[in-house]
Amino acid sequence: MELFHSPQQYLYNLQTTSSSKAKKIWKETIKENWNNECAYCGSRENLTLDHIVPLSNGGLDITPNIVCCCRDCNHNKSHNKWEDWYKQKEFFSSDRYEKILKWMTPSIVKNLYAYRPRRNNCT
């Protein structure tokens, strides 16, 4: 399924009519995009989602700020700056680091309300 920037877009695009189902689809799609492995250490066990920039530090609840993450990394990272925390870890990988940076780079958001200009045929 296509990965949108928020659960609300699943509702708008009629992927579902329930906000709880939209959130579930959104979360599952994020995990699938990370091949069901932790973005930081690569573990496939006890997967959760992590805000790269924590909400408490001004992070947003949108797709480019959320990665698939194992519970251990999520708890250990806590509200720390992800780059400082990640570079200190023994499992640091420059490939994963670059992948996270690329994930965080905003893509072009499709205009949800794409209205076409109308011609006035009355003249």
C-alpha cells in the first residue's frame, strides 16, 4: 500500500473509513518500508515505532519523523538527539545513518485538494 504522510491521508483517499484503521495501516506501512527491522540496529524483534525527533523536542507526528524501531533502541534513545545517540552506539552503521537521513528528507507532498482551473464558456 502507498505510504502517506499521516493517517488522515488514508481516510481522505478512502483507503479506510475508520480513523483507528487508518492509523493501523499507516503504522504497518512504515514498518514494511523498513523491511520490518529496526532502523538503528537492524533487529527484527519487539518492533515499535520511534519519533526520530521526539515530540517533546518539537518533532512532528508525520511519516518522515517516524521509523521502525526495536523496543530496546526506542527506550535507550528516549528523548535524546538521535544523531548524537546513534553515533555512540556499537551497532552504528553509516548505511543505516544515510537511510534515516534520506527518510527524513521531505518528499513532494501531493496536493490533496487538486482543483483544476475551469474555463468560462459563457463569453
